[in-house]
Amino acid sequence: MIDTDKYTGHTPAPWDKLSEYCPVGSIDKQLIADAPLLLAEVKRLREENETLRKVDWEYECLWTWLAENTNLLNTIEPLMEEWKKEYDEE
């Protein structure tokens, strides 16, 4: 994670024309130097976000399946108990 507090006070955008808006302060120079790190962090966070969305989707699918099949599970459980009793009696 990047400490963005070190960029407090940088020259605000837009930096459309470098000759006019070229940042000259030390904070601005640090911001420019760290641009690749900031981009890498954005990419990492996007990947993490995509992974979390997939996990959330799978979790939602599981709960949907369980909700749809609860009746089936409630039907099977007594049958299994009955079969177990019959097996134990033999």
C-alpha cells in the first residue's frame, strides 16, 4: 500500500501543457517519480477486486443452491436415519 500523504500539496491537475503547468516542487517531483508505483498499485487493486467479486459470486451461488435445495436436504436426512436404523437392526 502506498502512503499518499506524502503527495499532499502537489500541484493540482490539469498538467495538459508541461511547459505551462510543469510541476516544480519537490512533492510534485516525488509524485511524478512514483507514477509507475501508483499505476502498479491501481492494477494490483483491480486484480484483488476482481478476485473478491468472483469469490462473492461463488458464495452467492452456493447460498442460492442451498436455499433451493433445503427442502431436498430436509427430505433426505430422515430417510438416512431410517436406513441407518434398518441397517443397525440387521
